[in-house]
Amino acid sequence: MRFLLSALSAVLLVLVVLLTPLSAVAVWTRAELGNEDRYVSAMAPLAHDDEVQDAVTDLITDAVVEQGGTLTSAFEGLIRTGVRAFVESGAFPPVWEEANRQAHESFNRTLTEEGAPVTIDLAPVVERAKQWLTDNGIPLADQLPAIRAEFTLAPSGELDTARDTFRELEEAAVWLPPVTLVCAVGAVLAAPRRRLGLLLAGLAVAVGGLLLRVWVGATRPAYLDRLPEELPRSAGGAVYDALTETLRTASWVIAGCGLVVAVLALVALLARPRRTA
């Protein structure tokens, strides 16, 4: 019986290691990616990020020159300067925030529609930039047609394969964390020595937190490799880092909490008085 309990405790500890990062990812998917306000809050600081500002400036300038006709190419330098000035101004962050709200709506549509990429529509930014150019006397700025420019966050092909996974993670966020907790408690109760079981459970949680951190780092290059060529990897990396900042923080918090439990259990284990004959 003692052997069976030890084996059960070991199996439950392995499950704790595996389910801890999965639980964190599931909660993050539901609470941040699936929540418009939290998504926008995570993306808002990128309005001040140099790499993102450079990418937005290049995307808008290239779109204006390409779609605005042959005359605009002669003023490409002035247009780029004007767009850059607007992107660096205090008027850009609110426009960026609104564009990201629309992007989140685009993301939600991908859950029900096939083939729709997640994009940030830069048309409002273009219109505000055109107004800045006009106000500052840039030639032909007031004659530019409607310009379409997009900042792609995820291509449609990748979303087609990830759609089911996203839905499953959103659903798992409800039940997976409690199951992980039950496994941890069960591992302690099934251990022949409870204090040792608590020590191992704490270590299992800590390892799970570290696995989460490794996963976040390992998936970053894969995300960047799937972005469109027109989006610089540096800007794509800034987006990925902003969206996964909560996960990175959670990984260290989880690992730290697990280590604290393990240390306390070790102290209690060492402080236990030995039986005398």
C-alpha cells in the first residue's frame, strides 16, 4: 500500500509540473487575449516604442507613396518626416489605442470566420497624419485619396490552425487551475511523509513556472518567423513581448511561490524532532 501511495504521489507531481504552465497559459488566453480592455492595455505602451513607431511610419509612408500616385513619390521624404512627427506626438497614443480596439474585434472575428487575419487598421492614423501634413504645408497632402495601411499581428493561415486551440484554452481556464491544485494537494496527501510531499509539491510548482518561462521564450522566434515580410521583426518582437509580459511575470511569481513553499516545507522537515529509542 505504501508503494502504491508513493507511486500515486509521483504521478500527481508530474501532472503538477505539466499542468501548471498549461493553467497559466489558459488563464492568460481567457483573461488577456480574450478581454478587449486588457488587450488594449497591454498594447497601449507600444505607442511609445521606437521599433513600433518606425514600423508604423514606414507602413504609412509606403502606402501613401504607393497609393497616392506618382506625384507623391517626389515628396516621400517630406511625407515620411510628417508621419514620423505625428507618430511621435501626443496625438498618436489615443489613435493607436482605438486602432487596437478594432484589432481586437478583428481577432474575435477570426474565431468564427475562416481566413481573416488579425490586423491593426492604420487608416485612422493615416487620416490624422494627412491632417498634420496639410497643416504644415506639405504639398498635395490635402489631395491624397483614402489610403489603406495595416499592421498585421497574425496571418490568417496561422489563425486557422490556432482557432480550435484558442477555444479549448478559453474553456480550460475555468477547470484546469482547480485540477492542478487538486493534483498538488493529492500529491501531498498521498506521500508517505507529508512534509516531504509538500516539499516536492512546491518544487513541482516551481519547475512548472520555469517551464512556462521557457515556453514563452521558445515560441517567440516561431511567432516572428510567421509574420509578413513587410513587418520588421523588431516591431513584431515588441508586440509579442507586450502581449506575453503577463505570462513572463506569472512564470517568475509561480516559480517563486513554489520555492517558498518548498523552503518552508524543508525547514519544517529538518526541524521535526527525531524519535529516540
